[in-house]
Amino acid sequence: MANQPLLNYKSLDDIRARKEALRQELQRDSLSMKTQWNSLFHKPEAKTPTRRMTTLMTTGASVFDGLILAWKLYNRLGGGKRKTTKKRKGLLASLFS
């Protein structure tokens, strides 16, 4: 569309015809984008029991993995409580105290 030369319009009918052609082209592109979007983000329905079980196990493993990641981050970033570090005594100080 960017490579098309500028059109010389002679009348309002020429403009209306061009407008209609562009509208139809936009509708086709919109329909094409909708079908591509749906095929990208919507999984097909699992019809067999084996596929349903596989989908369930995959989803369960993903949720479990997310929970473990959240738990690790929670503990690594403080876990909502302050950790106090004890100052270690040296070997000689612990022997004579």
C-alpha cells in the first residue's frame, strides 16, 4: 500500500469507490488478524481422555513450579521478617568463656 502511486481522483464517485475498496481491505485484514490471534492464544479443546489428563498434569506442574518459585523468592527476600545475624566468637574466645 505504501508503494502505490498517488491516485488522481476526478469525481466524488472515484473517492467513494476508493474508500469502499479500502474499507473491504481493512475488514479482510481485521478478520485475518482475529483468526491468527485466536489460533495463537486459544488452545484447542482436549477431546480424548489421555489428552485431558496430559493437559491437567501439565497445568498442575506449572502451578506447582510457580508456587515453589514464589516460596523461594519470599524466603530469599526476607520472608516478611527481619533476620538477625549472630556475631560469631572467635575460637579462643569460645574456649575461654
